[in-house]
Amino acid sequence: MTGWQNKPFVIDAKSGDTIAFCMCGTSKNGPYCDGSHKGTGISPKVVTYDKDTPIHACGCQQSKNKPMCDGTHKTVE
């Protein structure tokens, strides 16, 4: 298996939440940024939500729409 898990993370974002998503793939707390990217030249994707919304964040780290899941986990082992 690649990534943190072979399914999306389901997150219930609330209005006003700011979430920093890991984009480097080295976070020990995926899909959230834990600062592990320092020195990689890769920055987290920071999103502030203006309404309550469910999020399906990529768990396999292979999505072409990172940090969101695009279903790629169904084709990776």
C-alpha cells in the first residue's frame, strides 16, 4: 500500500475552519501537515472553509486532485 491509508479521510469541516493539508507526503499525521515538509520546497495546501462541508481527503497520496480524493486509491495496491 502507498500513502497513509487505502481510502479517503472523511473530515467534517465546519464554517471558519482552516486546515493545512500535507502535500509532501511525509507527515506523520496525514492528511494534515505536521511541518515535516521543511526543507523540501513543498508547502502545505491551506484551505479555509466558509460553510460546513464534508471533505474526502486523499489517503493514498496518489490523487491527481490532492489534497482531495479522486478515487485513485481504488487502482493502487
